[in-house]
Amino acid sequence: MTHSISDQEHILFLLKELSNQMGPKFERNTQISLSRYELLHQLYQVDEIKQSSLQKVVNIDHAAITRHLKQLESEGMVSRRRNPSDNRETFVQLTHEGRERIVICQSDKLSFIKQMFHDFSEEELRSLVTMLIRVQTNIKEY
Amino acid sequence: MTHSISDQEHILFLLKELSNQMGPKFERNTQISLSRYELLHQLYQVDEIKQSSLQKVVNIDHAAITRHLKQLESEGMVSRRRNPSDNRETFVQLTHEGRERIVICQSDKLSFIKQMFHDFSEEELRSLVTMLIRVQTNIKEY
DNA sequence: GGTCAATAATTGATACCTCAATGAATATAT
DNA sequence: ATATATTCATTGAGGTATCAATTATTGACC
């Protein structure tokens, strides 16, 4: 039954190693960190969104979100405004510059993921996505 | 052909998110960080090993290795000695305490990965491992 | 034998993450 | 109406990662 402990352990290590190796290389190629890219990427699709909702989508800690957005705001990539009808909430939106920024780094991102998955079939990619999502779900309820 | 960009992008995000979510939870459950666990785990199988070889196995940056081993040494988990025939190299070895430590946290680690992969078949696990290794290989040559 | 290159380990700088604690605004309950 | 609880965002603390630069030792070559 649980004879594949080494496989499971191996996956644990691989996930950590992959993340650590991938992040810096992504950033070198696109000039933007993977986390910030993910934030801009999400904002690109939604016009305006509550900061707390954004947090749930990207699965990054509240604190990290605050710091990223602060930095991105100071760089002119996003704009933020308080919700007039509930002053606790903050709406976040991509600026024109932000839209340009994310568009510009598309080609670099594309060549990066092309290399990363060049020997994967469509089916394998789908399978990989769903398995990772399952793992994520299993972890969350811990 | 490359119609599944969103899948590929999704995997990118998932790998990062998973690593960030998994690490702290693993540590809360086992009382040891995933990286340190990996180091002890490797040392457990090899008696004595050069620090540089260890680095290659665990795929962590040299600097991080040095800091981890220093800390583990100060906790009495590992011992280090210089290679007498080449004073640049350092041999690392698990202490008795270190062996005990890794044995003790086995059950916690087990229950953790059990939850993490509880709905995975043997075949899926194998498939996941090989796919992650392939991604890692593709990334390395970048 | 002495210079120059290569290798191993370390330290410094910077960035990012999580968790816990705090501050501020709103909702709730008696 | 007022005290209490909840929610959102922020800040502080601690840990870990990479990369670049440094130190120390060995090897190689003329």
C-alpha cells in the first residue's frame, strides 16, 4: 500500500527545489519576479478587485500582498483606492503602465515556459495541473 | 500546438504556491524545516559525504548549505571535519543525536505526506515524480 | 620554484515568505 | 446606545533563498 514513501518524499523535495530554481530564472528572463507577475497577471483580467479577493486568488500571505502592491504602486504599475462604502477595503487596479509592463514581458515569459515544458504533451500538462491542484487542496485542509 | 499556455502558466504559479504553503506546514508538523529535513535525510543514507557533493544532491545553493550545516552543527545534529588530504573540502556526517532526530520525526512526516497524497495512486505518484524531474531538467539548462 | 587558474567554503547584500500582533473601520448584540 | 466581536490592511520579527564577492587551498604550467 504505502510502499512508495520514497516517491512521496521525493515529490516533497522536488516541489521545493523546483520553486527555488524556477523563481530566480523566471525573474532574470522577464525582469519581474514570479509573484509580482502573478499579481499583474490576475489584475490584467479583472479591471478592479478587492485586495482581499486578490489575496485569495494568488494564494500568497496578506502581508506579502501588501508589500508587493505597495512596491508596485510606487513603480506606477497599479493604483489603489479605498472602498468609499467600506473604508476597511482597498480596491486595486492595473494602471496603463502596468498593462504595458505585463504585455511587454509576455514574449520572455513565453520562451521561458516553452523551454520548461518543451517535451510535454497537452495531455501531460493537463494531468500535471490537476495533480498539483489536488495536492494543493489536500495541503490546505491541514 | 501551444494552445495550453494557460496550463503552463498555471503550473508555474502552482509550483511556487505549493512550495510556499507546504514548507511552513511541514515544519509545524515535524519541528524541522523541509530543507533541514532533506539534508538530514541525505546524510542518513551515506555515512560521510563532502559538503559540495551534498549540495549537488539537494539542489540548494552553496551559501544556504553552509548556513544550514552551521546551525545543525551548533545543535549537535551533524559533525564536520576537514579533508586531511585536501583542506578545502569538508566532510559532513550525522551525529548520533542527528540520527535520533530524523528517526523521531518520521511518523510526523509520514502523516503529513499521507494527507498530502491520500487520493493518489501509485501510478499517479510515479507519473508526478517523473514529470517534475523532467521540468527540473529543462529548467537547469537555462 | 613561482605565478596563475581552479575549486571549496564562507560571508554580505537583497528579496521574499510566513506568522503574530496591531490599528482602524464596520457589524452585532443586548 | 454602547460594549464586543469581526474584518481588512499593515507592520514587525524571524527564517531561508539566491547571487556576487571574498578567502583559503590546491593544481598546473613554464
